[in-house]
Amino acid sequence: MVSNDSLSQRRVSVDLWGFLGRVSRLLVLIVMGAAVTALSPQFLTAGNLLNILRQASLIFVLAAGQTVVILAGGIDLSMDSVASLSGVIVANMLEADAPVPIAMAVGLAIGVGLGLFNGVIVTRVRLPPFVTTFGTWLLFKGITMWYNKYRVIHGFPESFRFFGKGRVGAVPVIILVAGAVLIIFYVLLRYTTFGRKVYATGANPEASRVSGLHINRILIATYAISGLMAAVAIQLYIGRLGSSLSDQGQFFAMDAIWASLLGGVSFVGGIGAIDQVVIGAIMIILLRNALNLLGVPPLWHGFFTGFVVIVAVLGERFLAARGERG
Amino acid sequence: MHLGRQKGITMEKNDTGKLALWLSRVPPIFWVLVVLIIGLSVVAREFATVSNVFNLIVQSATLTIMGLGMMVVIASGGIDLSLGSIMTLSGTVVAFTIQTWNLNWLLATVLGIAACALWGMITGTVIAKGRIFPFIVTLGMLYISRSVVLGILDGGTIPIYNESFELIANGFTFGLPNPVYVTLAALLLVTLLMRRTVFGRYVYAIGSSDIGARWLGINVDLYKILIYALSAMLAGLAGIVLASRMITANWIAGEGAEFDAIAAVVIGGTSLAGGSGTIMGTVFGALIITVLRNGLVLLGLGNEAITAVTGIAVMIGVILAQWMLRGGSHGK
């Protein structure tokens, strides 16, 4: 009788921790939102919320690509350079009066191509992902500087800039793009065999290989996806800014990694969900917003960003450990 | 049979046997460095001049010192992305304490390095006790320490007006630039720690298998804290040399230096998987990067080519190292 009681009690506590683990991210986001609202009454207006979503959209597009790579057990540090190289090529084509759809398609193709290059080196030459993408990060950066020099290109056609700065009604197009990316990645990762294979490869590459998965093809595909998303993001970015230069998108890989981390994607591989990454991306923007509202000088923003990420990951570990122990 | 073969070698060709043994112990990367130096001496006229060689030595000092610390971290299965900003931290502490408190330069230097070691201990504690990936923690620490440096410098630079401090990087002793001695001191420290103390054994043990090391009764958490303290301390030392060379504390000085250090370690044949790592390989790796950059500049190539070539060199370095490793295991 007594043991039965304690058992049911235990189950309740297990569920509590498990539940907290599952919704903790959303709770933290709500607390952050409440804190910023308390700081500034202007925060909770439709215009500002849309603005935050708009800023988070760019990070989410990048983080979606990065998440797929991390889920499969890799990492892509080269996103910055893939983005800047594909971006300057698009800008140069547009400057030479190429049709907008063709320039955009070429830019995306270059992103995929550079991603494939990463993937082939990781799988065929068997270099660790960190070394590969670090090496190609430098390589692509060098090629970008050689190709574009110090030229600044502006005056893009409005049809190109539509995706980065246009609006449909009151909603910025970039939010719609991010929404589409979310739906596509959600379906891809949850309801397709490819998605299951990505999780399986990240969780245990050797077991996946023995089970008959072509893990090399899967890994190459993840890097291609990451390259594609970098190319998408840079087109949105230069579309919004209206100008392009060689060292654009320098923060892309880091922001994507931050968002994935805050979204609970584990570096071990095979653990994480794309809908949580959305929350991670919004958290980054909320944090920056809060620091600005608090009047923290930009010099100290990095301090709080780093601090919050470490505390967030620590908190997550704590909840996970509690859940397992129960 | 094995004994007999060994005997035969020692009896018949004693000298060649020893030479072959010695040659087999030289990291393969050394020959790459030799070929590179010979090639550049032929192609670029200014390369093999005394002034350029001294220049090279001073340039490679910071990278070598930092690379040694990074090597220890990587051998323990970790990585430290915050080293570049920690490097800037020591110079900043020196500049700040000399300028505002008028501190003695030696005391300021010691304080700068100690601050870095403390910083590394914090990093190590979070990694060891929080059981979080070093990549994540040190990335966070990179942002935090960069912010602290920016805050101290108030977004600008602080000049260092102190002749004794300037001599650390710009002076000569017994005809050689002072950074040579600083580098040798760091090399000696790391060699002693890794080869002559249990610390070195434990670093490799932890790198091979964290759980295995725990089962062996090694206080893994304590050693991880020490490892990150050591690497941060060496980065601090490198920062002192850099600040002395530039005679200013500049927040951008160490930017991206951690990636150069990782490149040096990786080109030197150390696997990012942990459990291995050679000291001399790292030194040669750092020299290769410095020589390569110097040579490309002398050849009149631009920044873009240097960046691209470094990227390719990193990848080729790892391919070479893996190839050597595979060849070695097949041979046996």
C-alpha cells in the first residue's frame, strides 16, 4: 500500500519535471517578454512585436540550416563565407542587369554547391566537420575577397528587395519566408524518412550505417541544406539593407549556432526540434531588445549574450538530469 | 626473434639505425616546413634575410605560445574558442594598471597573466562541473571576455608608456630577439608538464575517454579546471608579447587568434577527437602558418589569397596527419 503510494507520487514528480523540461523554453520566453514589457510600455504593441519577429526571422532561416547539420552530428562554421560569396555573386549579377529570378536562383545554387563541397570533404576525405567548415570558411572568404575586392554594390531592383524589406499588408515578407521555412523543415524532419534518417545518423552513425542507411549521402544533404539556407538568408539580408559588400554576413554562423543552442538542439547530435529553434531565435532578439531598453552600452552586450547562453544550457542540463533521475 | 633482429641492427649499422629511429620520430610536418622554407628562399629574395628571420621569430612567438595551450586543451578532448579574447585581456590589464595605478611593469605583467589564469579556471569549472560541451562554454566566454576587454578599454585603445615592458617583444638578449626566450620558456613549461608529470598522462587519458579516466580514479573535474587555466595562462603570456610588440592594448588585437591557434595545432597532426597531441608538431604548425603568411606577403599576394591558402593548408594538414596515422597503423 505504502509503496504504491510513493510510486504514484514519484510518477507525478517525474511528470512535473518532464513537463517543465518540455515547456521550459516557452516559459523562459514569456518571462523575458514580461520583463521587457515591464521595462518599456511600448514593447507590447503590434508594431514592435512584428518588428521583433522580423529580426528573428533572419536568424531562424539560418538556424534552420544549422540545426539540420547539428542534428546529424556535424557543425557548419562556414555559413558566413558561403553567404557572403553567394551574396556578392547575386549582387554582381544584378548590377550587370541580369533578370532577378535568374540571379536569385544562381545565388541559391551556389549556396547548395558550396554546401555540397563541405559535405563531400566531410564524408569522402573524412575530415572532422569542425576542421572542414573552418577551412572552407577561410577558403570561401578568400575567394569572396578576391572576387569582389572592396566594392560596395547597391541599387538593387525593387522586385529583388521585396523579399527582404517588402510587406504583404502589415506583415513583412521576411516573416512569411521564415514561416514557410518552419513548415517545410517541420514536415521534413518529422514526417519524412529523410528527417528520421538525419536523427538516426546524428544519434548513432555507426548503428545507422550497419542498419543500411547511406549516411554519407545524408550528411552531404545536410550540408547542402545549410548552404542553401545561408544563401537564402543573405538574399533577404542584402535585400533589406539594399547594399552588398565582401564582408557581409559575418555573424551568420554564430547567430545560427546561438539560436540552435538556445532552442535546445544538442551538440551530441540526434536531439532537438525545429519548433523550439524558433523560440531560440526570438530569445536572441528579445535579449538584444531588453539590453537596449535597459540602456546597456553595446560594449557589454556580448557579456550578457554569453552569460545567458551558458546559464540556459546549464539550466537545461539540470532539468534533463532531474527528469532522468526521477 | 624480435630481440635478435634488434641486436643485428645495433651490431651492424649502429649509426644508421639510430639516425633512422631519430628520423622516424621527427613529425612529418617538419619536412613540410623545411620544403616550404627552401621553396620560399628560392622564390622570394627577401625571405632568407636576417631581418626577416627575426621578424618571423617575433611574429610566430604569440601563435606558438597560444598554440601550445590550445594543444593541451585539444589533447584533453576539449576546445577553447575564448583564447583569442583572453589574449587581449592580459594586455588590457597591463595597460590599464600601468596607466591608471602607475603599477610596476613586472607586477602588471604578472597580474595580467594571473587574471587570465583565473579566467581559465572559471571556464574550466563551468565545463567540468556543468558537464557542458567546451565548444559552447568557451564560445560564451569568448563573448563575455571580449565584452570585459571592450568595457575596460571603453571601446578604444590604451597606449603603454613603459620602456621595460616594450623590451619584452622588441629587445634583444645575446643577439636574439627576446620573444625567442619567452617562447622557449613556454615550450619548456609545457614539455615538462606533459612529459614529466602525471598531469600530462592524465590529459591524454581524459582526452581518450572521459568516463574511463573517471573509472581510473582520476579527479577529472580538477584536471579539466587546471587544463583550461594552463591554456588561458599561456594565452595571457602570448598577449603580453603581443601588447609589448604593439605598445598598446587594442581590443581587436586577439580577434580570431584562437582559430589560428586551432589551425596550428591541427596542422601539427593533433586530432580534434582528443587523446593525442604533439608539442613539436604544434610548434612546427605555428611556424608553417607564420612562414606561409610571411612568404605570401613577400610574394606580393593580397589578404584574400592568404586567407584562402590558410584555409586550404588547414585541410591539407589534417589530411596529411590522418594519412600518416593510417599508414602507421597499417605498417604494424
